[in-house]
Amino acid sequence: MRRFVLVLIYGSNDEVQGLVNKHLVDSGFSVLPNVIVSWLPQQELERKLLNIKEELIDIMERGFEGEFAYAVIELTDEQFKAVRPMIVRRLEVDCQRLISWGGEALLRRIRSQRIEGIKKELLRFEREYRRLVSIHEVFDVRHEPLNKVMELARELRIEYERRSH
């Protein structure tokens, strides 16, 4: 079984949180604010977190005030099984958000408007779709909301191609 790591983060303000997000993007899946489940090796995560500390120290020397703390916990199989329902629930929510916020509205716009202004939004949808599918694969999650997202993505591609030619 793949090993997972739980990362708990405290950032005292939005600037610190932005720094954390910048360094940890694509390092894991945020199941709650400041709680990430990562598939990266613990050493790699520690290195990224130390980079955050170093950058924070640099900007603090120029007068910035902020606090940053973290804990990295390697999950046992049993601990991961306890956390997994939170991951599944969050993935369901993300699928629903992508369907209603992005996909369905985008599909309506593709069908009703000229195609020129849509490409940027379609690329953003595709990027989010690929991220969501890959996270499902990492955590070995299969459920109906993902099937709906995959069907919607296929429909968007077909409709976009049909309308752009």
C-alpha cells in the first residue's frame, strides 16, 4: 500500500498562507483548511516546509510579521483508513463544484455563444479536471460524481470541437 503523510499547518495571516500554498501546490490534497494529505515522501515534504521557513525568515528580516508552524505525520495503514472517508467526501464535493460551477455552465455557453471567448475557460476546466482525476487515482477512489465529471468533460470536448469547426 502506498504511504501517505498528514501535514498540519498553522499560518498566522493570509501572506503566510499564500507562501505555504505557493510552496506546497501539487504536494498533496487539502481535506480541510491547513490539513493536507500528501503522497510525497516525508523527506521531500520536510524540504518544502523548510523552504517556506527560510523564505519567511528572509521577509521577516525586512519587517514582515507572521508565524508559521507545521507537523508532518506519516500515516499508518489504519490511520489512513480513518482519514480516507474525509478524502472521499472532499473529492465528492470537488466533483460537484466542478460540475455545477464550471462544467455545466461552460457547456451551456459553448452551445449558446460564439466559441472564441470560451477557450481560456475550457483550458481552466481541463486543468482542474486532470488534477481531480489524478487525485482520485492517487487515493484509489471511484464514485459516481467522478463518473459524472468524466462524462461532462467528454461532452465539453465534443461540443467544443463540433462548434469550433
